[in-house]
Amino acid sequence: MSDKGFFASICSFFKGLFSSDSDSCCKPETKAAAPASKKANDGLTGVERYIRAQSNGGSKLTGVEKYIRNQLSSNKPMTGVEKYIRSKANAAPLTGVERYIRSKA
């Protein structure tokens, strides 16, 4: 078998394997077959159709992004624990004198 013929047969195998037309891999090719209508076969694979549908439809945010935005937009009052933690996080570190006074008290 020549190199070109071998390469062509491999290419046709993969084309049939990954083609969106499911009948092409199961039946022998006939040249007299009627061409498929444009609506039924637009030349795209199933993956390409899925990606196109995802890019055209709806929001481009992921579920995680939607959740985070929803959490940020809801104005819940801060709990006492949250206030305490934030005040301790923002506080300046204690000096030696402050630590001494607090340990004696």
C-alpha cells in the first residue's frame, strides 16, 4: 500500500469516526445516495454545536461566579462574631507595655 493511500485511509477512518453523521461509519458509502438536507446536517460535529449553543445562549458566568455575586449582593447584617473577628484582624499588634498591663489585670 502506498503512503498516500495509507494516509488517506487513516484520514477517512477518523473523519467517519468523528463525523456528526452517525450513518457514515456503519454503512458502506454509496455514491448514489441523496445528499442530506441543510437543516439535518450543517457540517458541524455535536461538540461544535454544543459549544456554539453555549456561547450564544444565556449568561457567560459560571455557576460559581453566579453564587459569589449573589452572596456579595445580598446585604446581610454582620453577626457579632464576624464584627469581633474583623476588629481583631484590623487591630494593631500589642506593644510590650500593653501585653504587660493585660497580663497583670
